[in-house]
Amino acid sequence: MQKSHITLSRRMFLGGTAAVAASAVLREPLRAADKTRPNSKFNGVQIGVITYSYRSLPSSAEDLLKYILQCGISSVELMGGPAEQFARAYLEKQGGQAAGDRRSAASLEGFKALRKMYNDAGVNIHIVKFGNIGDANMSDEQIEYYFAVAKALGARGITREISEAAAERLGPLADKHQITIGFHNHTQLTPTTYDGKILSYGKYLGINLDIGHYVAGTNQSPLPLIEKHRDRILSLHLKDRKRDNGANLPFGQGETPVVEVLQYLKKNQLTFPADIELEYKIPEGSDAVREVAKCVQFCKQALA
């Protein structure tokens, strides 16, 4: 990508365009959850959100769906905790015992009901996060159950933290179920991490690349890594951090090339989702829903 194009894009988004977009979100009423089906695919790029972004608010599956719709988002990475809580409550309402039936076929009906609730509202669950799947202390039975849960939710992937030991254990199972395991990074990622063995244990092992953490940890653009491994990327996490392990900041104020990454996805017609992860400090008088909505608008402008 030419330097002049990057400079123009950054100037545009640090200037009037981003300011106008953010102002519009705050002036207009947030989307009514029961009136409009959301659509956050902009010029072929699916913008989503990881529901961790709403952790400062009540976070039942029903609460999360309300926030997602208010932000106009049509596809999400759902944290495993709220999903399991919903399924457990659903099972209890049906007369099942949460402790005894938690991993039974009957308990999967709760996840199917959750999927239907989200899909009926226009929201796809493209990923579910079970951060410890494949750890040494997890039984084979529980691992198999989590793959079944992902299928019941309609998810095409499960995310967890980077671990070669987990990759070795999960690789054959991911291939069997054809559900991708996306390994999420913090600042420990290097440009060559994924050149090693971690992706070699199965065709359905992939990458959940957090571009903000990558910039903060390496002081490098994530674009070369995306280009190199784009066939193995399950999803991106979007945040804007400063280099040298710097702070999380509102989109357009850090040193992460969020605009350039989104434009790269658009130009190359890449279909994996780019999920907003809200980690910057919420300004006084605002809340997570309003801040995520501003991030969505920023991404929409970047992809116009």
C-alpha cells in the first residue's frame, strides 16, 4: 500500500469524517431492537463485535442481543459464559437438571434456542469463545461438548488463547468437526509466531488476530501478517492501540492502522469478520453501547 494513500486515509479519519460520523451516532436515537434488522456488512466486509465489549453492562444473552441491535450489528463473537447461562436456564425451564444434564443432548436445545433468538433478530453468531478449550485439565468429553455447542449456535469457529499444546490436542478434533479453532493473541505475538508448528496440527486451526495488541507488542503494521496468513484467519479483533505497549484509544486516535486494514479486506474481498473489541476507557457520560456504535460508524466510513 502506497504511503500517500495511508497518509490521506489517516488524515481523513482523524479529521472531519470521523468526527461527523461519531457526532451523528450521539445525536440520533440508538436503533430500536424490535423495529429494524441490523446490517453491519459494509461493501462486503462483515463488521461484528465480541460481546466482551459490553462487560461493563448487565450481560445476559438477552441483554447482549439488545445492545448488539442498538449498535446495528448483524454478526457477533459470543462469549461462552452468557451462552452457557442461557442454555442452563432454558434446560431448567424445560424440567431438566442443570448439573446432571449440562452436557447432554437435551442441553444443546438451549443453545439452539439461543441461536434462533439471535437469528430471528437478524444477528448471526459466527464465533463462540471458550477461552480454555483444549487445556490439559479439560476432559475429552467436555471438548467434544464445546464443538457440539458451536454447531448448535451456528458458529463456524471457537476462539481461545494461543497455545501450541492446545493446538496439538485440538487439531484432529477441529478437523473432524470442521469447526475452526481461532488462536487469539495479546502482545506476545511476533511476526513469525504462526510460521511455527501451531497451525500444523490441523487444517481447521486458525488465527483470531487482534490488530491492536499486535501493534502494541511489535511496533509493526499487521498488514504483512494478514497478507501472509489470510487463508488461516478466522477473524480479526479491531482496536486502536499505541505502539510500545501503549494505551487503548478511540478509533482513529492510536497508531493501529484500522482504516488501512479494513480497506485491505475490502480491496481483496476477504470474507472473515472484523470484530470490534471495546477496551478503551469509556468517556464520562457515555456507555459501552454508544462507544461500540461509534466504532461501527467509524468502520462504515472506512469502507465507504
